Amino acid sequence: MKKVTLIMLFALFSQIAVSQDKFIDILKTELNRNYTVLKSNPVPAYYISYRVQDMQSHSIHVSFGKLLYNSKPRRQRLFNIDVRTGDYEMDNTREIKGGGQANSFSSNALVLDDNPTAIRKALWMNTDAVYKDAVKQLENVKANVAVKVAAEDKSGDFTKEEPEKYFEPPVQFKTLKFDASEWEKKLKKYTDIFTENKDVLNNTAVIEVELVRKYFVDTEGREIAENTHAYRLQISASTVAEDGMSLPLFLSYFALDPKDLPSDAQILKDAKKMSEMISALRKAPVAESYSGPALMTAEAAGVFFHEIFGHRVEGARLKKESDAQTFKKKVGEPVLPKDISIVFDPKLKKYGNIPLNGSYTFDDEGIRGQRVEVVKDGILKSFLMSRTPIENFPNSNGHGRAVIYSDNVTRQSNMIIESNDPKSEAELRAMLIEQAKSTNKEYAYLFDKVSGGFTTTGRYMPNAFNVTPLIVYRIYTDGRPDELVRGVDLVGTPLAIFSQVAACGKDHGAFNGACGAESGSIPVSCVSPTLYIKMIETQKKSKSQNQPPILERP
């Protein structure tokens, strides 16, 4: 009885807390007013949601020890309206075969104060416009269904989920304690290192602190107010080789609290090492096309898994008949070595002492983020799901995500790759060299740093990927020292490359970055160990035909 009473009191407190948020009350009032009318129209709206992001940020940009830009604290409040006509089985968002996917949403700016009249007017005007568009799109969907072949996937267009109410008190930007003058001094010190190296042609350092208060209300009863904040520091430098090849390098640091950023001494050490690497890359030989064994450091493997694996387990993508649906029919089948497991968990703020960029409590459809075991002991178990269902996966697991000015689709969060049979660095290197010798290779490759990549998942072009390495070494089988090379692109096809993954290391590193797929650039993370792959393929990197600068940098 006591436990039940406490639960009831907590639920009551949560509802009171939400109702005390003036801004949510304004959103609810206008949402309910508009829905009352639109659900009774000849073509009724069956669902409406209002999503708002109140964003505050401060960024500082420095180059070669000199201030480029100080944004000062800035704030903007944007909203997104989604209106659905039809019903859960078929609505206006269904893919138009031969003509893309139909969506009905609108994004715009809101006033920064909580003036009810101004806010409600903006919501009313945009809701009206989005509804009219949704009515037209529903007719297009019905016409398309009537004249095209039946859909392969018989699931509906929108999942049914239990609504939640969730409230976090507002956070003041000043509580983040961002000392702009101190950070300006730090950035100047970090980038001064590059002024001493005339090989470096371009250099910037950027620090940004961001605080976002997210609101979500919908006609199913969701009321959510959540805060996110982050500190991001990036240092970049680049040069151009004599043959015209551009050679960029990056240092990237992410933290939820500034005390979790590396020390000044460590960042200066990293910057100095990067400056030295810039000069070394200019002199490094250009690699030839290659197929053979390779190692990927933990950070590089994180980018690799994000690009090549992560996008292929995003549920909404698997519903489209234009998608290759690489893994859709492979649930219950092995897709990786039996010692490897992969989970996605947006609830994780850290993995060990590694802060994670892809964390959140609720996704952008108002669904609580859930831990999803996608691969267990090499066997594919599940997919990431938004409120777009696919056959055998009728519910969301909280992975509907989008920037505020885009419509939601299924996206990644925090990906964690683990092995129950990890190998030491020495063991991985020995396996690599043995494989290279057995295939008569003079050397194998080590991918140390990568900048990102892209992958194609559609049916109408080769289903391939391209990852862009920045620092690559040849590891010689005869014991010669490792050799730095440049001009390498890692390419291939997904099923072929995953069949060659052979072992994982004992270390873990993280790719904390932004993914720019269909619904815009969203924060993501991938934690991975070092990876040993028996067979990879590379091609020569493209390069400019322009000569490098004739004049020395001042």
C-alpha cells in the first residue's frame, strides 16, 4: 500500500509540474483548439503534434592565435508542426511510389517571450497551412495506392503508443558557467602552435556550448519538457601536398561538463602532434589501390560501424521499397562474428569515462528512448524503430529523430560494439601480419584516424560505402617500421565487408559527432573496440589539379 501511494504521489507531482510550465500550457491550449475543429472536418486530422526547441548557445572561433568570431550568447526558439490525415493504417505520410515520400509538417520561428497571443497566432497559422497540405497529400497517397502494385510491407503508417508526461525544470544558460574570455585565451594558445609551422595553410579552433530546452505535445496526450546541453571543442588544420592533394586533420572533444574535457596540457600536446602530422603527410607517399587485411583503431571503427552498419538497421528506411533493405529479412541470422554484440542506448550519458553525444530521454516523436539489442553474439535480433512500423516490429523504441526544421525518421543514438572474446593489441597485429603473409601481401593497413564517410542504401545504384581516412599506415610483414601514407579511400559493399570482420580489441574509443541523414544533422555516438578485418578494399583519393600556393604563408 505504501509503495502504491508513493507511485501515485509521484505521478501526481509530475502532472502538477507539467501543468505549471506556462509554455506547455500555451502549446496545449492551441493544440486542443485546432484539433477540435480539424478532427471534425470532412477529411479529418487524426493526429497533430507540436515540437519546440528553445536553443541558447555561445561559440568562439580562433585561427592562428587570433580571434575570428565571438558569437556572444544567442537564443532562438523554433517550432515544428506535424499533422496527419487518414488513420494509423494509411495516412498522408505514406511513400509515394515513383515520387518520394509525402510529409505534412511546418517549421518556423517563435517569439522568445511567453506571450500567449503571439505564440498561438504562429501555431494557428502554420497548423492551418499544414492541414490543408496534408489533405492534398492524402489524396495523392490514395491515388498512388490505387494505380501501383501492392506494398511488400503490409504494416500501417503510424504506431500506437502509450502517452507519457515528463517534466524537467528549466535550466538557465548562466548555470553552465561558460567563461568566454577564458576560452578565448585557451583557443589562442591552442592555435598558436600552428603559426610556427609554415606547412599549415589553414587552421581554426572552435568552442561551442549549447543548451536546448525541448518541448513536445500531441493530441494523444504527450506533454514533455526536457533539457540537453553539451560542450564541443574542435581544432582543425590542413595543408596541400605538392601534387595538389588536400590534407585535413581534426581534433574533436565532447563533454557534458567542461571538467570532463581534457586538460590544457593534453590538448596542447594533441595540437602539437597534429601539426607535426600535417608536415609528415605532405611528404608521405601516395598509396596505391589495395585489397587485403587491415586494422582500424577504436575511433576509426566507430565511424565505420556508424556509416556501414547503423544506417542499415534504421527501421523506417527498411519500409521503403526504394531501399536495398540489406538486413530486413536477416533477423535471427548471423551478420557478424559470434563474439560481437551491438546495442543502441540513448539513455547512456557515458560509457565508462567516455561522454556520449547521442543521449536523450525522449525522442522527437515524444517516445522514451529505449535500449535496443540489435545484434547478440553475432545474430541480428532487432531494428531501431520510430513510429513508422515495419512488419514484425509494430512499435517504436524511441529512435524517431530530426532537427527542428525537418520531419522525423528513424535515426541512430548511442551505438555500443562489444566483444566477449577481445584480443590484445599484440594479438591483433600478429593476426594481421599472418593473414597478409598467407595472401602474399607485402604489407597490411592500419587506419588510425578517419573524418567520416557516406553510404548508399538505395536499390537504384550500387549499395556501397566510402569512408575517408585521414591517417593511414602500412604495416610491413618483414618487420620494417610502419610507413605513413596518404590518398586512401576505404570502399566496399556492406555484406562483403562484414563477412570479413574477424576480431575485436580490448580497448574502446568513441566517435562523437553529427550524422546528416534524411532528417538533418543530429548528435550521435559510436563506441567501438579496435577492429581486425581480413579483407578490405581501398582506392585512390580524388585530388585537386590546382597547384599548391606559390607564396609562403605569412
